[in-house]
Amino acid sequence: MIQPFTAEPIQWVSESGVPVRDLPERFTPQLLRDLHALMLRAREFDRKLITLLRQGRTTFYAQSSGMEATQVGLARSIRVGHDWVWPYYRDHTLGLAMGVPMFELISQCLGSNSDPSRGRQMPHHFAAKRQNFVSISSSIASQVPPAAGNAMAQKYLGVDEITVCTFGDGATSEGDWHAGMNMAGAHQAPALFVCENNQWAISTHLRAQTASENIHIKAKAYGMPGFYVDGNDIVAVMEVCAHAAEWVRAGNGPALVECLTYRVGSHSNADADAEKHYRTREEVEEWLGRDPIVRIEKLLEHLGHPISAEERAQMIAQTHREVDEQVIQAEATGQPDWRIIFEDVYADMPGHLRDQEAQLRAEQEAGQEVRA
């Protein structure tokens, strides 16, 4: 039922919430409710972080609203904490669905002392050691070559792991993307490449980036299967990504999955009011009609297990309270101490750094302000 290189995106549930093929047995009403809760929590987390941005409590944020089915579906299709994930900068919903604590994400966005990255990364560029979630990078497609190398190492070591590498459609226009894909294909590395095709690379539409009909067809050039899936249909995403992940895990080499979705918000806070500059409000409204959260709600209603308006409102209010409480807790930890700039790099600190640390310590003891 799941074939590569289909002309249309693979779909399990229509936009009206009616299955177009038999639902796999694992998609019980309880599982669908759990998936819905994860998606709604991520959507509201988005809204609250935009508020923090406008309040000046963080300086950068990139929304994933509209893409929840793609990221939650992928998270539920891999072995979390076992497989390795090389993400792109819009993947906080993926992180949340993989079990990265919301407190860690908030702390990282605030750059507080509770930030696991210790304030060393720009906001919204988190990493999660327990989940094997590598640090996010803003450099487009820069994660693809090292992800290919990570997968090659897994093959050479003979471990039962795969590497998952995600990216937006814009990354496929970069040389790093082609180099990484080619290397993974040439070495038959256990890598699952997932394109979260939200159709806009900042202000450049996909049609201005490539003459190919789609992204997944490019997999042919690298000797791997390419799967095309409706990225707003979480059932289809989970089925296709799970199929591709196990195909890779079985030693067949890499695979590419293209999830056709849409970001309903701006690219980031750097391009507010996108509808005024490079896309139409009509286009956004059309995709709002394909909202992945609404689709799973319609599916649950079709199955006779609807989510009431009151229940939905309670879930939203709970997420808002959770974010508010954790923001206060993260800010209460203060800013990272200046001494961390000398830590975590060398096992044995070189002499010139010891001298610099001693100089700063002396300045602090003399009453001068020292800021990291």
C-alpha cells in the first residue's frame, strides 16, 4: 500500500476527516486523542512563545503552526533516544513530541541559567542529549552532510540505529543537501531524510527553486526511494515514515520522505506580515482549511469519539498555564555565570585561557562588572 514515487501525496484521512482507506489497528481512539493533544500543545506553545518574543524576553523564534502532523507523526515513527536526529530550525514540535521537556525549550529560548546549552546558542536552537537530538543550526542544509556521516558511522559500527535528518524545502536548493544525499546514497548509509515541504523558503516559493515536480522525485538521482505523503494527515505521516524508517533499519540504504504541508505563520520574527510581502491571504486561508489539528478532530468525530469545545478549551488553558509557570521558573534561575565561557571546550584548559580567566576574576574582585 505504501509505494515510492507516487504522483500524488499518500493520504489516509481526507480533509473532511473521513478515512480514504482502512485505518491501521493501532490507531485507536485513545492513540488519536494522544496525538491530538500533542499537536494542540505544540500549537499553543507556538502562540505563547510569540508573546514572549513581542515582550522582548527572547529575540528569535520560528513557528511550526500548520506543520504539527508532520513533526508529531515523525516523532512517533522512530525509536526515540535510540535513533539520532539532525533537525532543522523549525523542529521544536518534533522535539516536544520526542519528549524534550518544555522547560528545557523555554530555558533555551530565554538563555537562562537552566538552559542545557548554557546560553551559548541563539534562541530556539536547542539540543537534547537524552533524545539524541543534535543542536539546531540556522545555516540552511548544514545538518545534511554530518547526518550522512553519522549514518555512515552507524553502518560501519554495525549498530541497530538509524539517522533521521529533517529540513525544509529551501534546503534542497543548497549544495550541502546534494552532497549529503549523494554521500548517503553512495555508501548505502542508514539515513532517513525527511523534507518538511512547507512550500516557502522565507519569501521564495518552491516553484522558484526547482523545475522538478516535487522534492521526493530527486531521490532517484541518489539511488534511494522517495515517498510522497500528505503532511497534514498524521495517520499517513506515521504510516509512511514508519515504513521508510524500518526499510532503512533493515539495511536497504537511505530513503527520502517528502511531507507536503504549510507554515501558516511567518518564516520567523524576521519577516512579520508575510501576506503583505510575498504571499496572498487567500493562499493562507486555503491552507488553514486543511489544518492538521482540525482534521484529526473531524476524524475523531467521524469515529464517534469527538473532542468537545470545553475539553479543547481546557487543554489550551492548561498549556498556557504550563508555559507561564515554566517561564517564571526559567527566569528565576538567572543568567549563566561568566565562568562558563572557559568550560566544556578543553579537558585541560590551555595556559592562555587560564590567564584570561584569572584576569577576569581579578577584575571582578576589584569591583568591575564582568558579563558573559
